[in-house]
Amino acid sequence: MVSSHRTVDRVVGILDVVARADRPPTLSEIARGIGAPTSSAHDLVAGLVEHGWLVPEGRRFRVGAAPLVLDLLAHGDGPGPDVDVDAIAEQFSLGVATAVRVGHHVVYTQRSRDLPMQFASIFDRHVLRDPLTTAAGRLLLAVAPHAARQAVLRAARAVDPDAVRDYERVVASIRRDRTAWSDGLSDPRVAAAAVQAAAGETGTAIVLFGDRAVDNERLRVAVQSLRDRG
């Protein structure tokens, strides 16, 4: 029991050290901050990275998106209990997830059990995703408040102005249809579509994933069905 408590204390200490640091700390700095050998801190840090609580930046670490996702869920800003991703996945034979916008990025908050493992780690680790190349991001950005959307587009314009121009051409139709598509933008093998979780609900997207080669018609049917429900 004492060993278990020590482990919890060290995990909490690691997160506290990283969150309070003036710049992302190294593993050695984290170990000194919690008063533990570097070897002991290494496995704990690796586990926190694996689950999205920490993100490596070279040899340094910063707090990841997982704490933000938990806070969103705790305050009712994440997916509601009526979004049953496994039921939707079974109905349409597609991978299904829910997503929320966190600042200038998108984070997946839950996923269906049958999602291919090469994609499942992105969801399970709450990896921050680009809003312009993901169906969820394109939808959630379109329905975000104008000022928030423009802030994201200004930052993206400095990196990829062509992507911003392409997005601005379709943002009105995304807002009208409450649907966004990402046909191979983030992965050439994947077609994805995002639909608002409910009419008037801007905080959550339901995302459907399929194989670009075989699932386009199934995606269209699923999107229409979810839109009709909303």
C-alpha cells in the first residue's frame, strides 16, 4: 500500500513540476523536482506520455491534452451521454469517435471499440490535431464563434495560406450543412466526415471514419442519417 501511494505521489509530482516550470523540463529536471532517481522517473514519464498527459518536445516535456479533455468532460463541455459511439459504429459498420475543439486544435474524446489500432492511439492519447486537415476540426472551427475562428485561421495562414484559402471557400457550406469532410487530407487512406452532435450544439462533433477505397457511400448514408436525427 505504501508503494502504491508513493507512485501516485510521484505521478502527481511530475505533472506539477511540468505544469509549473518556466520552460518544459528535461527528464533529469523532472526527477530532481520530485526527489527521485532519473531511472525511477523515466518509466512514469513514459507512461504519462503514452496516455497523453505529457508530450515530448525533443528532450523536454510539456503537459498534454488529456487533463484538458477531462476538464471538458467534467464541466459538461464534452460529448453527452446520448452519443453512443459503439452503437453508431455497429449501425453503419464504420469507425466512430467524438471530438471537441481545444484552443487552436481538435482533440478526440472517445472512440468506438472497432477503430483500427493505427488510429486508436491518436484518440487514446488525446493527440492534438490540426483543425484544417481533419473533418472534426473543419466542422468545429466553422461553428465556433467568429473571433475564435479568425484567430485560428490567422495563425494557420502564416504556415499554410493555401489550406486557409481552401477552407474559407467551403466554411459557409459547412455551417449550413452542419457537416464537414476530410477526404484523405490527414491520411490518404482515410475518408472521414464530421456531424454536429445535435442541432445548435457547437461543442461536440461526431466523426465517422472509413476506407477511401470502399466506404464513401456508407459514409454518405451515415452522415445523412445522423443529420436527420439532429
